[in-house]
Amino acid sequence: AIDEEREKTKEAIKAAIEEERKETKEVVKAAIDEEREKTKEAVKAAIEEERKETKEVVKAAIDEEREKTKEAVKAAIDEEREERKKAIKAAIDEGREKTKGVVKAAID
């Protein structure tokens, strides 16, 4: 009878330990799943933040490059206008000199 009682107790303890293991396993699995979800969300948020920052940096770099290009184009256009003005003035002055020469020759 004592051996039978020991066997029942042993089986009850074994069943209780097995039940505790199952419960612990489920609790640990749930905690791991929750932690994974939090990590996944944190990584997603960090990636999104990095994308925003990168987008802003790229936009700023593009804007800066556009401004530099705009200034360079304006300077080139201004320089071209100035050279054209000088060439036109020189041509007009040359034309005047020739006209003066022709008029003077005609008068003489």
C-alpha cells in the first residue's frame, strides 16, 4: 500500500511538473512573441525615421545643388549678355567710324 501510494504521489508530482513545464513554456513563448513584436515595431519605427532623415538630407542636398546651378547659369547668362553688349557696342562704334570716314570723304 505504501509503494502504491508512493507511485501515485510520484505520478502526481510528475504530472504537476509536466503541467508546470507546459504553462511555463506557454508563458515564455508569449513573452518572446510579445518582445519580438515590440522589437519589430521599434525597428520599423527606426527605419521610418531614418528614411525621413535621409529624405530630408537628400532634399537639402538637391536644393543646394539646384541653387548653385541656378547661380552658375545666371552668372553664365550675365557674362554672355555682357560680352554680347560689348560686341554690339564695338560693332556700332566701328560702323560709326566707317560712316564718319565715308561722310568725311564725301564732303571733301
